[in-house]
Amino acid sequence: MKYQSVFDIIGPVMVGPSSSHTAGAVRIGLLARKLFGREPEKAVIHFFGSFAKTYKGHATDVAALAGLMGLSTFDGGIPNAFNIAKEKGLDYSFIEESAIPEHPNTIVIDMYAADKFSSVKGVSLGGGLVEICEVDGFALKLSGESPALLIFHIDAYGAVADVTHILAKNKINISHMEVSRLEKGRLALMVIETDQSVPDDIFSAILSQPNIERVVRLSL
């Protein structure tokens, strides 16, 4: 989808010099929420590079918070994100980071709940496009434009083959796949983008495989 201006994406209240600072921030927040699995009870949002310098004037803070609460780039409630967060009881804060990032429009969102924690790093590429480049310390490249599975698993022989076999047997085509690990034989992350959303029964079959710790499903 092509946009004529930032007005077409999130409305005049959110105007900035580019959609990188507005629509992109909403999408990063929304993807972070989906990866977390629910709305967090607490969030610490770190801005790097140009975001750290301009986030207040360009409403990047409002946008990221709105996405984290589940608002899409077209939601008219985006300008009221602070009030919505207060009503929901979401504890949030923003940090201006001085470290120089690889990409100037970088956000790291740390999300907390009573029983879990997750950290997601994303970059805004322009035109509302984004890339999630790190989840809980694992490097990846995830656009959010296609259905995807993030499969946290033990780095063991056959773990990847078990998953790909299930997808192949059910005629789920893989459009992109990557595997990363922090340490040999420990926890690893398999990222699989597919041409269609993975149904519940196939999702459950993957989750039940040996060495699978956790599966996150992203659907369009």
C-alpha cells in the first residue's frame, strides 16, 4: 500500500517530518505487543539516534505507546495514548539513550508482567515500514508484513527438521527462515515466515514437539 503523506497514515495530530517517526513507531510498538503475547503491565521505551533527539516534538513517544497498547496506524485514538495508558493502569517510561545505534531510528521496548519479561528492538525504515531486529537477545530480521512463527527451542539435533516437516506435511510454504543461538546446545530461536497463517492445530503440533520451549505466532 502506498501513502501520499503522513496524514494518510495517522492523521494530522501525529504529523512529523516523516512517517518514520510516527507510523513506524506505532508498528514497532504493535509488533512488540504481539511478540509479548498481551498488553504488558509495565513498559520502558528506549529511544536511540534521531529518535532520542526528536521523539517529543515528533510524537514518537505517543506513537510507540499507542502501538504497545494495540492501536493500529489508522486508529483515531493514537493522539490520546497517554490518557488511554493512564486509564488502563499501564506503567510506562521513556529513556533517551546516548549510545550510537546501527540505524538512526531505533527503539528498544522492555515489557514486564508479573510472570514474564521480554525485550524487543526495532528500527523504522521509512514510509511506515519497520524491522524487528532483536528479541530477547536473539538477532533476527522480521518485517511483520507476512505471517510468522518465532520458535524458541533447545539447540538440539532434529529440532529444526521436526518443525519444517510439520509445515511441509500440511502444505505451509516457508517464504523466509533463519535460526540463531546465543550458545551451542542452549536456547535458540527459529524464525519462520510463511505464505499463509498457521492454523491452530498445526501451531499446537509444533508446540508439542521435543525441545520446543515457546512459540509465538504473528498473523496479519
